[in-house]
Amino acid sequence: MSVRIKLKKVGRRHRPSYRLTAVDRRRSRDSKVIEELGSYNPVHPREDQQVALNRERIEYWLGVGALPTDTVRRLLQKAGIIGESA
């Protein structure tokens, strides 16, 4: 089973909110997840509180071969979990 780290949409219309999840790559965006790894709220008024990540579990999943989607990769680079060249 190949695992991807994806964003799962949980917000309502015009108020997007997402959960960072580890999920089988063959599943759709909002399907059953293996583990929730954090959250992302792009409309939060304070930019420093938009992203909440479980760094330890994200590093574990990256260590066992999980691949982040492009959007998740940018969030992880901004948070300093993975390098710019990754």
C-alpha cells in the first residue's frame, strides 16, 4: 500500500478548512484515512495559527515512504519539516 499525505476538506462552503491526513493513494480526497496529522485553516485571521501540525507523526510517515501532495509539500516546507529541495 502506498501512502500519500493529503488535505481532507472539512469546512463549509466559503469557509474552507482542511485536515492533513495519511491516506492510501487510491482513495479519494474525503475518504477514510489512516491517521490525521494536523489541520490547515487558510481563512484564520492570524497567519501564525493557520497551520497546526503533529511534527513527530509527519516525520514518521515521511520516513516510511509516504509522499506529500504538492500543496502539502509547500505547507511542510513553510513549517520547516522538509527542506526546500525535497
